[in-house]
Amino acid sequence: MEIQLPDLALKRIFSFLDLFGLLQASQVNKHWNRIAESDFLWRSLSLQRWDCSNFTDQHLGTHTWKQFFLHQRRKELQLALAQPHNFIYKVTKNIAYEMELAYLSGNSLTMKEQEKSIICSVSPKQELCAWDVQEGTMIWSSPVQEFYFSNLVTLPQMHLAITMDRKKTIKVWNCQDRDALAILPMPESCYCMEAYLTKDGPFLTVGDVAGDIYTFTLPGLRDVSKVTAFQYGIALLHCSPDKKWVFACGTYSRTLPQVFLTESLVRPSEGSAPLSTSLPHKLCVSACWTPEVKNRITLMSQTHEIASFQLAAHLECPIWMGANDGYTIVFTNGPYLLLFSITGFLLQRFEDHQAAINNFWVIIASHYTAYSAFLATSKKIHISFALPTPLKRIYCEAIPLIIQLHLQCDV
């Protein structure tokens, strides 16, 4: 006599299976097939692989979570097998940019194959411009601004661009209307901004020259919290791919970088400091999160610590770097992209550009992650940390574990 497990028990067992295990289980019999096709299991697989916590049933439309998962996996495989001739590019002639490009849309998980990719930049006339990547044409520009822009970030999930000018004013744009959606004067100049979307909503975190970290809602710029992180200015702010952590580094090189729990910044507790931990590395000049390795950040430091390798004397100091799954590191050297192993072995040298590279994106399957780094003044590439989970309130006891030296980039 065949014993049939209850649906709930079977679903729990199937939740431990990977993609191939779940597909095999669905072929056993009709009962198993019905359980293995459930949206609960395929949504769980999707959340484990991609940052799609904000992807809802409304985004799916008439599709199931299984169809979504298989669709994204096919796009990943196509990207992994792509050759240079599979890519297209557009040249915008006689166009100059004052700042690096930032994605406004078209870099998120979607079931639509023809979603337009829109990028933002600042023109020499101090206009914020939006460009259609496929067409290579400008589709919107703001009025000419009185003061020079000093910073630009975007929140692609909401099609928002956020700027800071030299008058210390933050503006939020939807890149459709003529005027900004919100304007906020700041008490101090700000070196860095980071926009991100969490389960609590969209937020903007700003680091100023006084060492304070401000968090505001988007698009309204309502004040949420203020944290004094350093005695000196803040040079770097990076939110982790899962939006759980915010990395902050000061301009004073002897100050230890800190990682804050995002929830404690966007939902501050009255009378208590936000949860944070210090990373034991001074002289940090750049950092980026490793998208495919949870809770891991990679730093570029001027000091020699536990794991590092020395670049050859003829190589320029790396300006741009990227990380992905933890086994290789890629960075720029003039017009070249250099791919190193974590032990310092040169794996490949890409010579596809004539001029010096001043920006690049890390491509992760169907969506894109851009990393901007400050100029490195050392030739030592450093360290990946796994952040303690959960983060302890007495953070002097929650020292991060040094895992290995690595960076990974798919270009």
C-alpha cells in the first residue's frame, strides 16, 4: 500500500531541493508534480539566487514563479555563453559627460524582454540628461542648473535620479517632469550618497564632510535619522545587494570603516545608537560588496594585512574594481581590464579599448550592478569579510571574520 505524505510535509521536504532536484521530483507522480509546481517553492529558489524581494505577483502578470525562475536562468546562461559579437553598442557623437553614467531603468529583474534601458548623466551645461541606450538618443533633460552638480545616484526600481550640487542642495528627479520632485538644502557638503529600496520603502543615505550620515525617504526627502559616524568627512557609502548593510568609510585614512545595519538607519530606535561594527582595516580607499556571496564585502587598502598580493611595478594604481562570486578580481589599468586570481595570478588581460577606462559595470545575469571606487593610492588589493550574523549590539565583540582576498567581475 502506497503511503502519501501530507502536502505541507512534502512541501517542507521539497524546500531543501535545488533546481534540478525540484524538477526531478516533479516527474515522480501527479501528486509530487502538483507540490513541486507551487509558487512558494519557486519563489524561494528565486529569492536564494537573486535580489527579488521587491518583485511581486503584480510584476509576474500571468506568469508563474517557476516560469520567472527558468526565464532568468536562461538569460544567465545566454550571458555566460555570450561572445563579443553578441553585444551591440551605440556611439553618441559630440557628447561630453561631466560625471559617470548611472542606470535609471532597465537593469532590474523583469519578464519583459523589450524593457528600455535608460541611463543618466550630467552635461557640461549642468543639465541632468536621460538617454535611451538602445537608440543612443537623449530623451529628457532638466533645466540648466545654477550650481555645478557634485554627485549623482539613481534608484532604478522607482526611475528616480538624485543629485547634489555645490550649493549643498539635494534634488530628486523623475527624469520626465521639468522640475525636481523634491529639494532639500543640507547643512554641510556631501561627498557621497546611496539610494536603495527596502521592505520599509525607498531611502537615500547621505554622508557629509562633518562625518554625519543622514537617511531620508524618497522621493519626498523626509528626514528619518542622523548618525555621527566619524569625526571627519565620509568618503564612501555602499549599500549591500540584499539591502541589509550600509558600508561607510571616512576621509581620514586612520579611521576604521564601519558597517551599519540598514534597519537601524531607516527605523531608528529612540535613545539608542544604530547597530554597527568596525572593520579592522585602516587606510581603506575603496570597497564594493560581493553580489553573489551573502554578507561579504571587499576592501582596497593601503596596508598589508593577512591576505593580499602585490601588483607589478609597471601597473597603475587601480581606480575601478568589481566583485561577484569570490574567486577572481578585475580592475582597470589605463585602457586595459586585468583579471587576477585571489592568489595574484594574472588570468587574462582584455585589450578591447583604445582610451583609458573611466567606469565599468559588473554584470550579474539579467541585471546590472555598478561599482564606483575612489582613486586608490596603493597597489595592494585586499581582503573580503563575512559580516557577523546576527550583528551584536556590543559590536566590539562582533569582529568580522577575514575570509580570503577576492574580487570577481563578469564583463
